[in-house]
Amino acid sequence: MKSAQIAATLIAAALALAACATPAAPPTPEADAANGASLASPYAPMAMFAPFAGKTFRGEWTADNGETLVDIATWELILNGRALQSTHRLQGKDYGGRTIFFFDEGAKNYVFHYFTTAGFHTTGVSQFVDGGLVSEETVEGASNVASVRSKATFGPDAIEIDVVYVGKDGTETPGGRRVYKEIADPGRLFADTK
């Protein structure tokens, strides 16, 4: 068991003991939500991501300048399975980021936020279309990219992603196809990640 899992187990045990030692509080909307969130059944909109949770994937592609780029990404379900978190880093580089992805009940689509080491961030919306997850994201803080469109296809052995970058002037630049395959855990991607 990883140290983070041990720490989470200890904290949960401590909270359970503390709950036993204090008198029961009257029901509140927060308590009702907490009770509903602790159910054992998976949250249906996120269930298709469960096979990828706890795994690490490696993608490789060639940049426009001919350089081979290797991306390492970890995936995990968080918040009792109601959200998906992915952390990635380009191998041998300082660039990487973290995405938190969840299902918006009101809009009936997936929403995500992506934060990067380069200082820019994105917000996006995704929907399943023609067997793939189609995403449109708005880029904030980048000098030349306004948005990114992509389609991810989830297969039994790989995740394939096709990317198109949209410049601030409206020009579209294909980013190519990236194929990610599962690998053994590479350890920490960043000094502050597990």
C-alpha cells in the first residue's frame, strides 16, 4: 500500500473515531450530500473511466520541428469517483500539467480545468460523439493559442488523441495523433506529486 493510501486510511479511521465520540448532529444538506457521496456504487457518468484509474500511460509523437516528445500521464478517480484527475509531464522537460475532469449534471456534459507549469490554463467541455470523447477548450494566458479541439478514443490497449490548435488569429494547426499505452508507474512526475 502506498504511503498516501496509508495516510488516507489513518485519517479516515481518526475521523470515524472522532464521530463516535461526539453526539450526533441534526441532519443538514451537507450531511445528506456526504452520506450520498459515500455510497459504494460507482457514479455512472464516470464509470467508463474506471478501467484507466490508478494507471500510468506513455504517449509519443513528433513535434513540428522534428523533435520526439514523450508524455507520461497518470490517471486517478478522485472525490469518491465523481471526478477524474490526470497529471502529466513531458519526459526530460519541465512542462506538464494537471487536469480535473467531472460531469456537469445540469448541462449533461463533461467539464474540465487544466493547469500547467507554463503558467497558462484552460477550461473545456467534452461530450461523447461517434465513439470518442470530443473536447473543446479555451486557453487563457498563452501567447499564440486561443483554443484546442481534440477527440480521444479509448481502446482496450491504448488511448488515441487527435488534436487541433486554434491560433488567436483563427488559423487551425493539426497537432497530430498521439497514442498512449499503459506502462509501469514511473514514480513522481513532479517533486510535489506522489
